[in-house]
Amino acid sequence: MNQKLQKIRESIQKSGVEAYIIFNTDPHGSEYVPEDYLVIKELCGFTGDNAIVIITQNFAGLWTDSRYFISGEIELKNSEFELMKKTSESESSFVSWLKNNIKKGSVIAFDGKCTMSSIFLDLKRKLSQAEIIVNDKLDLTYTFWTNRPQPKITPMFILDKKFVGEESKEKIEKISTKIIEENADALLIGDLFEIAW
């Protein structure tokens, strides 16, 4: 029996939600998720980078694409998770599953800090049409991941101009000029790669 799955199901029940979703990402939407945010790997052993998990009291499924169909079958064996294969025609098949399997008036939840805004808005719009309530403020990872690694903090450094083409000051000036041209007040940047640029 998957003890971690059992613990999260207990928390789901106590929280009064029908289904809990885990997205394989971190608060920055990083392409390469740091170790302390590999929640899906910790929960069911799946190591692929493209994954969405849905858990209810009687279902645990993991959606991924064709790159991970073979490894997914192997890694999910005996995990109590069902591999749900995404195809090009069913990119939001997990949303279809929710609409078809969650009763009207029920609440589904996830940790909004680890969800891309585009996914959240699309999910909320589609599920509200099915009269399903979305709670994006529920983090249940602590219920099963008691030895979660601490974030790795390393010193920052500046790459030489020969690697990046321009000094930071020049890049900031270009951005400032564009902000003025667009008649905006500020630019909010959350993606770590953009910040690093």
C-alpha cells in the first residue's frame, strides 16, 4: 500500500475537497524543477518532467505525454497510480476527466503557488462551466513529504559580456525604454531564465 497516497487522501477528506491536483512545477514555472519541488516523484516515483496528478478517494491518476509512456508504466507499477496517456488531441484531458468524474458543486484543489497562471485561468473557466469549484490555496504536500529537502541556495554571479553580448545596464535601459513606449508603469518578471538574462 502507498502510505503517502493514503496520507494525502486523509488530508483531502479533512479539507472537504473532492479531488486534489499536483502539477510538476515550482513557483517559477521552471523547466528543470529543483529537488525540493519534485512532489510527484516523491509521491509515486514518476521521474518524467511532464506530469499532472489527480487524486480522489477512489482514484489516483498521472497524465503525461508519449515520451514517458514506457518509463511511466515501469515507474508507476505498484504505486497505485494509473498512467493516463495524453495524446496531441487531448492536451487538457485531465480537465475532461475532472468534468466527467467530479460532481457539480464539488471542490477541487491545488497549490496555486505551483501552477502557471494560464493553466489556472483555463482550469477555472472550464470547471466553472461544469459548476465545479476551484480552490487554488491548498498545499497538502507536507502531509506525506516529511523529509522534504531544503532549497539549494548558491551564490549568484555575473557572466562576462563575451558570453551574454551586453552588460546588465544596457539590457535594463532597453527594457526601460520599452516600458515607456508601451505606456506602462512597470514590467513584472517571474521566470528565472528571464531574470537571469
